[in-house]
Amino acid sequence: MKTKHKSHMKWSWIFMMLFIILSVVDIRFGVLGFVCMIVPMYHAVKGRGKVHCSHYCPRGSLLGNFLKNISMDNNLPKSFKSKTVKNTMLILMMTMLTISLVHAGPDITKIGFSLFRFMMASLLVGIIMGIIFKPRSWCQVCPMGHATGLIDSQIKKSKSPSKKNI
């Protein structure tokens, strides 16, 4: 039996704003960016699929709530939704983050800055996409959403009974 998850999309944008404000006040708060990466993975590993994307995501909440009145509301081109584009985005973003974190070393200030810069770059791309296309267009190509979908499909595949020849 599946449990229902209450959506917090009307107000979860507050967490994104808190992250931004706290990180501007003290860049070490940028390490909270790890939460934005761990929570979706936690839901996926627990077999909840992409529930984070549809019910909790602060970035999706911010984009959906604040861009709806200024968005051109165009459909995202089908090519953007392809697995090739999603895989490329995931590999590119993870590579960029890894390189940034390696260069930061063990310095918490540099790690915080790396994560803050990473989060702000993806938010900026999300805002631009949300203005040109539909407000939550970023969600269609979001590397975290794609990664959780990949995890969920692997979990479902491993739980399904294997077909054996009789």
C-alpha cells in the first residue's frame, strides 16, 4: 500500500530563500546545499521515486510560485526531455561539482562557496528556463530529478520477480 505524501510546494520555496540568505550572511552555510542533494536521494532509495520533485523541492516551489506571472509559458522542446540531454546534464553537473569540491579541499568556507555557487548557477538556469518556457521547465531536465528517477527504476527492477524458464 502506497502512502500519500502531502505536497509542500506552496511554501517550501522558503527553504531555498533561507539557504540563499544564510549563505550570503556566512558562506559556510553553503554546505546546506548537500541537503538539497541528499534528501531526493533518500526518498528514491526508500522507494518513493521522485516524490521529492513533486511534493517537497524548494527550487521547484520557488520557480513554480514566482515565475507563473512572468513566464512566456512555452513548451519545453522535446529534445530537452531526451535521456541523452538528461544524462549529459547529470554528468556535466556532477563533474563540475566534483572538480569544485576537490579544489576546495577540506576548507569548509571553500566547500560552502562551491556548493552555493553550484546551487545559484542551477537556480539561474532554472529561472531563465522558467521565463522562456513554463515556470518549472528546469524540473524536466534537473539532474537530481533524473538521478532519483534512475535510482527508483533500479530499485523497482531489483524488486520485481525475475522471469525464470520453467
